[in-house]
Amino acid sequence: MDFNPNLAFGYRKRIELEPDLLKAVKKIKKAYHIVWGFPMRWYGYPALMKGFIDRRFLPRITYETTKEKAIPKKLLKG
């Protein structure tokens, strides 16, 4: 996949998603299960995977916050 894993502005400003990330969103939304496979390095997952999760699992894509409830509304199946 070709994308910038760095959140240049943190969560203050949203960055446009690259085409590979948009394809990944469509596949994730269709999936009933997601299996992550990665090598363990110092008891954590690789930086590229951290960047993928940071860029993909965002409000209005995988969940929505509401003022009525403390727990966000889930937008994914399963």
C-alpha cells in the first residue's frame, strides 16, 4: 500500500486519504472479521501498521460520537 502513515497535524486537522486507504476502507466495511498478521518487535506492532490504524480508524469512518451516549456508535459490521 502506498500512503503516508504520519499524522502530520495529529487529530487537529484531517488529511485527505490516499487511494489505497480509500480502497482499504471499502474492504474493511464489507468484512465481518479482520485478521492482523505482523511480526512482533519489542512487544508491539510495526510503525507502518500503527500509521494505517491511525489513518483508517477515524470518526465518521468507523464510529460516530454522540452527545447522548458516552460510548460511540459503531459503523462497522460484526
